[in-house]
Amino acid sequence: MSPQIWAVGRNYADHAKELGNAVPEAAPNQTTDPMIFLKGGGTIVPAGKTIHLPKWTDDIHHECELALRFDEKFQFSHLTIALDLTAREVQAKLKAQSHPWTLAKSFRDSCPMGEAVPFSSIPGGIASFAELNFSLKVNGELRQKASPRQMIHSIARLREYVVDRFPVQPGDWLLTGTPAGVAPLRSGDRVEAVIDGVYQATWTVA
């Protein structure tokens, strides 16, 4: 059975601002809960494979994110790099109608995801998560670059919130949010996503 993909929206202030969204309050005065949405497990495109864009829209944006995997004790045991592909124009229309975002977020091939890297193989383990840097290039052009230090909600806060409120299963993934720099993908693009010193994944767009 495919894992579920729990995703957090508006977890980087600069990304919320670039889309004209309200910016959640950051710790320690944090009063807002994380914004969580679900992407189907069948949306995953493994690293090295081809991303097929939907034919019903020409406005698919990349959102590069760090992804964390839940273990049997609902702790984070692995990480990887992922893309939360978003049908931006469709999302805007759904938001304007106060409708769910499912069509904009959970279409086929909407979650390119790298291989799971155990935290035990990373110097410092999960304690070093906030020090990791990640980035996205499209056709060699740097589009997104950030660090978890910029996240509004910490991974401890996200884990507590998601496990308490949703039917999380071992093996499920959590997408931790994207920084600014989201932009459209086009047919023929080559996408390269990197966690510095840890992992690199590439995809091509059909």
C-alpha cells in the first residue's frame, strides 16, 4: 500500500508572502496551528524517473521541500527531498470558491520524491536537521534555496500536531514546506533537487 503524504502549507514566511497569503506567527509567540493538507501516495515519482504534467492545465509550479518519514513509533527516521507540484491557477480558483485544494495538489505525478535517507547515516542525526540546506535547480538555474532554520513550525511541533490529529501510519511522509522561488515547470525541463552533503535527486519533465 502506498504511504500517505501529509504536507504543511505556509511554513516559510517568504513563500507565503510571494503568493500574497497571510504569514503565520512564528515561535515563541506562535498562536496559529500548522496548515495541513494530504497528497495521495500514488502521486510519488521516484528519483530518476519522468514527471508527466497534467493536460488540463499549463500552470504547474514546483515547490521544493524536505520530507520526513514516520517510523513505527511515529518518530522521524528518514528524510529525503521532494517536490510538492501544484496546479497554481487551479488552486487560486479553488481558494476563491472556498473549495478543497485536492485537484491542485494531489493529481497524478504531483509528488516527485527522492530515496529515503536514514538519519542514522547523517552526522548529528535528526538533531542536525535544522542545519541542513536544500535547493532546487531547473535546467541548471537556481530556483529555490533554503534551510529548515527558516521554518515557522519546527519539526517537533509538526510531528506532535499531525500525529495527534490525523490517522498517520508508519511509513507515511511529512512534507515540511517550501521557501520562495516557486515557478512553472515546462515540458523538457530537467529538475535537480539537493540536500547539501546528503542527497541529490533528478527528474525530467515529459
